[in-house]
Amino acid sequence: MNLNQVTVPSQDLARAIPFYQQLGLELIVHTHAHYARFVCPEGGATFSLQQVDVPISEPGIHVYFECEKLDEKVRELMAAGIAFDALPEDKPWLWREAHLRDPDGNHLILYYAGENRLNPPWRLKD
């Protein structure tokens, strides 16, 4: 089994689509005003937006996008006008993370974990 698709809610796809394109995702499906699908630039995973009519509430969804050159990507996005809640920081779980919100308030984390994503020192033994 492999996870390759995540769908998050959006109240305004016309506003959300350009935001995710600016992050670097490629729009591959936009069949109607209520649905859009992107492919990630690495690995082939897909990410979708589904139009909803209700406000997104806290704590909501947390979506992680891995970026090998995290600090460079954050600088690039900030220069393009994207605001971050937290700049890249090394976490105790051995990931480096930067936090931001999409136009609908969904919590996004750009991170780099390298080998520690699947094999942290505390990984359970087989």
C-alpha cells in the first residue's frame, strides 16, 4: 500500500489554486469549480482541493510537503510574498520545519527530514 493522494477543503478554489501553484505543485485536473488536483514535483504524489461551503475550523488538517532545500524554498516563497507562521527550525524529532497557512487557513508544513523521516533513531524494530 502507498499513500499518494490527499484532498483538503477550500472555500475558494480560484484563490487557492494559484497559491499551490506558487508553492510548486503542478495543476493537472480542474474539471469544474469544485475540484482541482495537482501533482507534486517529486515522487508523483497528488494533492487535491475540494470546494466546501462551510468554514474550515481549527485544528483542521496538517499537510506536510518535504523539500530537500527547505531554507532556499522558504526564502524563495517569502520573496514572492508568501507569509510564514514559523521559519525553518530544527525540531527535537530531527525534522527541520517551516509552518504556513494556505488561503483557507489549512496548516501546511514544509519540512526536510532526510533519513529520519522513515528511520529515526527511535524507530520500532521489526
